[in-house]
Amino acid sequence: MKLPLLAGLTALSVLLAVAAPATAGRAINYPVTIAPDVAYGSMLSARRSADTVQYIGCSINSPDATHTVRYAECDAVNAQGRRLICNTTDAGMIATVQSIGAYHYILFRVDTQGRCTAVNTWISSDTLP
């Protein structure tokens, strides 16, 4: 009689352990930050910010029926509403933009003509939800 009860309790504790959310590890808030020629931040931090202003992201654009990517564009707005935007036709930067996922950290640099001079992205355990 005690054996089925023990087996049931063991199964229940295994289920609870599997269903419990993981909360360990470092999670860092990376708000959107804009300097004269650089913008950076985490897409997740921007999305979860208390304000409704922050934004950071990049897009790829194929403006014709061939669906060939012609350029990439990165855009960011910080909590104060300051915006920085750039575009590029550089194949390496376009490839970086194409690799961006939902929880990535993004950094881009801009020259005085509005062209991207660098696009960097990464993901790590501290950028995940």
C-alpha cells in the first residue's frame, strides 16, 4: 500500500520540477541608448520597458519583384524620443541583420550621411526572457 503512494509522490515531484520555471542566472536590462553616432540595446528590454517609446530593430528590404535584398536599415528610439537610423548595402552588414532574432542585442554605428558603418548583434543567456 505504501509503495503506490510513494511512486505517486515521486511522479508528482518530478512533474513539479519539470513544470517550474527557471529563474536562475543573470538577466540584464539593456535599454535603448543613443549617442551621436551609435545606438544599442536589447529588443527584449525595449519591448518590456515602462515607456511606450523605446524601439530598436533592423530590417532588410527588397523593393522589387525579384525579392533580392537591396539594403538593410537599422532604427532605434530611446526613452526620451531621440532617434537614430541608418541604411547599408554592404553584404556583410545585411547578413548580420538577417541573423537578428527576437532576443538579440543590437548595436549599430552611423556616419554623417546616415549610412551604417557597423551592425553588430549578439544573444546570450542574459538577454533571454
